[in-house]
Amino acid sequence: MDARRYILASCQLLCTATRPNRALFLHGIVYRSDRISVAAARYSSHFTAEELPHQRPKVTLNTIKSLYKKNIPIASLTAHDFPSGIVADRAGVDLVLVGDSLAMVALGYDNTNQITMDEMLSHCRAVARGSKAPFLVADLPFGTYEVSPEQALESSIRLIREAKMEGVKLEGGIEMAATIKKITTAGIPVIGHIGLTPQRSASLGGFRVQARTATGARKLLRSAQALQEAGCFAILLEAVPAPVAKFVTQALTIPTIGIGAGNQCSGQVLVQLDMLGSFDRFTPKFVKKYADAFETNSAAIAEYVRDVKERSFPGEEHAYSMRNEDDIKKLEEIDIAAAKVSSSGM
């Protein structure tokens, strides 16, 4: 295989392998969307955002609207750091949400209300470095938007300007319409969030399914219509009965994104770490586990520990060589005992 065919074959691997970037770097190849070049061998598994391939067209607000008009479901997923952003991008996710759920699944907090704006900004920046094609939306953390519409706008601007987000999401129904109007009037895209609103779970009596009665369904619809009127480009429906979500979806002229709301919404979203099975703990009923990352990762780490204890890792294939045999001989000639004595006397 000549050099060019080898490079092209390796670049095909980039699109299919589980750890494509690292595989390519080991072969001394750097891939770019606009060119292919042979580079010096890499001696680190680390890489930068600039070295990631970006083959998909950028998803914009117009893309989301087009999917909705064509009745093509919008695939959304959360991301919380650089690697999870890369994975979501590579897998073809349309909309990446940096959700405040990361407070619990990534930072270990007891609830979503404990995460700060500074923490959200840090995670948003990391996701933005890895996720280039999807439309990027961030949750407004608890306490950063409830005081006034002005506070909400200021917080939204920070997420756009400082963290490279493209839109924001906030919780609440009719009572948040004026706040949403303030943000959208400033040109910032907003996703509304109704149904089960985790930031308000204490006032809801816990994480309970919402709108299970006709009265509750009508109230949910009124909130959805108010948020649509305020300028939301989409509304997230969480933990509501499937018939209610379908009813609300059909009554709106903007997309609905469901999480625990049946399959008749305009799109779906899940927490990435939940759907990958990253924890051996309780997961909500609406989560489908597409992998068992906890068991896979635990087994891999246990194997690594065994290899270290048995000195079977690192092997020769993981080690670096000296420049020539003469240097090895020189090392062998050094009096180790004398060197130890000299070192201890320093």
C-alpha cells in the first residue's frame, strides 16, 4: 500500500474506530477536513480541538426548523465535557444540551440546584471545544435567572459570549414568559422547559410525573403556548404522559423535545451518562441504556490494575527505545551502587 492509500485508509478508520484520533496519531498522521498531511510521530495521546475532524455541516437554528417542518425527529443529547462533546458530535446529534443535570452525574451534587454559573461556564467551554457541528444550548443554572428578566438576560449573555453557547434553556411556564421575551428580544435563542422541572422538584413534591389529568394537560398547554408566544424556538417536555405530550406537540408551531414524554414529540433528549449506563445506580424509567459503560469501564480498570501488579504493563510495545546500542552499553557500565551513594550524599 503506497503512502497516500495508507493515509486515506487510516482516515476512514477515523470515522469508524472507537478511539480514532489516538489511533491516527500513533501512525504519525494528522487529519484535517480540508487536507491530509503526514506529521512527525506523536509521543502523547493528547490532542487539541483543532486536530479533530469536522465533516458534518454546522447545525443552525434554521436546520432545527427545517427538521421540524419535514417532520424529521430532532436528536438531542446532553454533554458535560470535551470527550462527551466529541462523541455527541461524531454520532450525529443535532442539538447538544449542556444541562444542569451535570451537577449530579458529573460533579456528584445531590441535586441540580447546587451548580454555579462559573461551573456551568467551565463545562460549556469544554463541550464547545469538542462539539463543533451540533447546535449548542446551555441550561441557565438555578438562581441566575429568576430574580428578574434583566438578570436572566445578563446570565444568558455570559453563556453565549464566554462559553460559546448558541442558545439557553430555562425552566418554568407562564410565569417565565416575560423573562423569555426579554432574552429572545435580545436575539438569543431559548428553549422553554415545562412538565417536571428539576430545579423546582421540592415544590412539586419530588421527581413526579406531571399533567396526568385533563386539567393538568390544559394547564401545560397554556404554559407551552405562552412560551411559544414569548419567542421560544423549542419546548422541552419532561415526565408527562405520552398522550399529553402528543396533544401539546400538535397544538404548537415550534418543536417539542421530549424526555420521558413518549415518542410523538418533535425530538428526544437524554442525559448522555444515563443512556450509556455509566452508573450502577437507579436510572429513570424513561432512560434506555444503550451500553453498560460502568461494567465495561470497571472491568477495564481492574485489568489495568492486575497488569500493573504483575508488571505485564507496560510492555515493549508501549515503551520508548534509546537512540543506539552504545548508549545502552554506557548505562550498563554505570556503577549503580556508587551512584546511589553519591546521590544520598548530596
